[in-house]
Amino acid sequence: MKCGEKGWTTAAGTPCQQNIGKNAAGCLWHSKSAAGRLALAMKGGIASRMRRALPATYQVQPFETREDVIRFANAMAELALKKDVDLRRIDSALRAAGLALQAFAQETNERLVNALLEHEHGGQAFAIYQRMTAVTSSTLRRPLPPRRVAVPDLDVVEHGDPATGDEDASA
């Protein structure tokens, strides 16, 4: 039996073609009030988003070392490529991992400064630090200069070279 056989129509005015049971008042949409349809639509959207979420049993390991962050990033990449998960959630997780890596880099930088200050206070330690962190020719690639092509002098080509006394060979 079709829902339209009980008098229900679609937005286009045609009879509803949803299959229903003999004793049903109408299909899923036509048997509910406007508030019931709204609740049903909201529930469907939430359910579809949750279907793409990681399970509640998924355990995120704490970022105690850089290797932990790298392992986490690898796991997120695998989930993004192999599973049906929300890529916006993966992006948020990877941004959190990137923030953790920045914190590790800042911590390493602070330890380097403290070691230099313990080693030798003053301007020499600062100079050593600048040399260690400066961009050098070995860490920065510069493009090669363009090849320069010499253009022949047209007077020499047409009339010969007056310094050598050569005449134009084509004349």
C-alpha cells in the first residue's frame, strides 16, 4: 500500500509513493505533526554526523614526546584515508598535534638558550646562539643566476673586425 492511497500528497501535489503498512496512518513524514517532523529531521542530521565520528572507545594518547605526536599524526592520516570519518574532526585533531609540536620546539629552544647561558654568559653566548640558529647557505637553497648569452656585434658581422682587418666573409 502507498501513503498516497490514504490521501497524502507530496509538495508537488502528486500522491506520496512511500510504501506503508495496511494499518498505518501514513508514511514517516505524513503521520507526524510539524514539530514531530522537525525533531525527526534534527535527529537524522545528528545521527549522520555521529556515524562519521570516531567511536567513544577511541583513546587519544597524551603528547609526551615528539614521537607520540608523529604516531598520532600517522594514525589520523590512516583514519582519514581508510575510514569514513569526518575530515573536519581529523583536521582539528591534526591542528592540536601541530600545536603540541610547536610547544616541543619552544621547549627545545628554551633549553638551548639556558645551556648557552650556563656555558658562558654575555655576548659570546648570544653570538653562538645566533650562529646555530641562522639560516646558512647549506640550509637555504638559492637559485642559480640566469645564463648570460653574448649577443654578437652587428657591425663586426656585417663589415668585419677593423682591429684584425678581417673582411666580411659573405661579401
